[in-house]
Amino acid sequence: MATTTTAKTTALSKERIVKAAYQLAKKDPINALSMRKIATKLKVTPMAIYKYFSDKNELTAAVIDTHLKKSNLIPTELDPSDWRIWVKTSFLRMWDAYDNAPGMIQYMTNATSFGPAVLDWQNEVLKVLITSGLTPKQALTAHAAMSELATGSTILVPIRKQGVEKVFPTIWKDLSEGRSPDLEQLQGDLPMVDYPWLLMCGAAMMEDMNDSRTAFASELDLILDSLAAKIAVNP
């Protein structure tokens, strides 16, 4: 029995641990990255994992790095001198990374440290923004705004759907059953006199509901428009 345990421990590696942790994090984001759960999946003792990772924070950073590497956030195939296309592509990939594995958002937002993949991406985005004509402060602020937009947009997708279902039940029924909603029904769900400006934006709201990624791209364009204006007037 001791020989079997030793063989399993010897076969353990950082790569195997991160792979197992990553699989757990994608499936069960709530407390998935406990050393005990990962050890159980790998059929080793929790202490065996501590030989490779000093604590859960170090392992979490490695899992986040794995996810972002798979997401190819740095668009190496694009010319960074066309800063707008480069930046937009990068953050759309970030949105896709969150959308494909929503559970990873929890780890990204609560991380206490980051691995090289995250730092490389942040460094490249800042480089592109600064060389395009932004000041370091403007570049840092822009990076934070776009990162938070990508995170918040992904988190809000299910919340937005719940809101539409509650406030506009008739419209939601059409959407959930695959029919194009009749926007005139909005007045039946919610009196125009009570929320005229909200209802005026009803068509745009339905478009966003049908394609959240395109909605995020439009939101991102507003930030990029602002950055282009800053670049135009910067000395």
C-alpha cells in the first residue's frame, strides 16, 4: 500500500495539479479550489499538493493563468500600431473567456496575486495604449475601465435576463420561446406614463438581450471613442 501511494505522489506534478484544479473551478466555482477537493480528484493527500504550491493563493494564480493562456488575450496576429482594433480584439477575448467559464470570474476578482500570463497581458495592453498616445495614467485608467466593463458585463447577463423576465413578462415569454417580441407589448407590461425613458429604450434592450457580446462590443466602443479623442488632443 505504501508503495502505491509513493508511486502516485511521484507521478504528481504542477501541471497535473493545475489541470485538475482548473477542471474543478470551471465546473464548481464555489469553494472548488480547496486542497482537499483537488487532492481527492488526484487521489493523493492534501499535503502532497503543498509540495508544489505553498498555499491556495499561489494555486489560484496558476489556475487563472491557465485560463487566460487558453483565451489568447494578446492578439499577436494583429499590428499593435492599429491600437483600436488590437485593444478591442483583446477585450472581446477577455469577455469570451469569462462567458465560456463564468466560474472563473470569482477567482479573477478575488485573486491576491497573478501569474505571468496575466501580467504579460496587462503589460502588453498598457504598452499599446501608451505608444498610441495616452499618458501612463490615462492608459492605466482605460485598462481598468475596460477590464471592469468586461467583468461586469458578463456578470450582468443573467441578472439582466432576470430583470426583463420580472419587469417585462410578456416580452420575456416571447424571447424564451424563440419568438421575436412585439415591442408594443411593452406598454401592456409596464405603463408608458410610469417609465417613458426606459420604454423608449425597449428596442435597444431587446437587442442587447439577444446578443450580449455585441452589446459589450458597443459599450467598449464608447470607451475607445473617448480614448481616441484623448489621443487626438494629447501633446
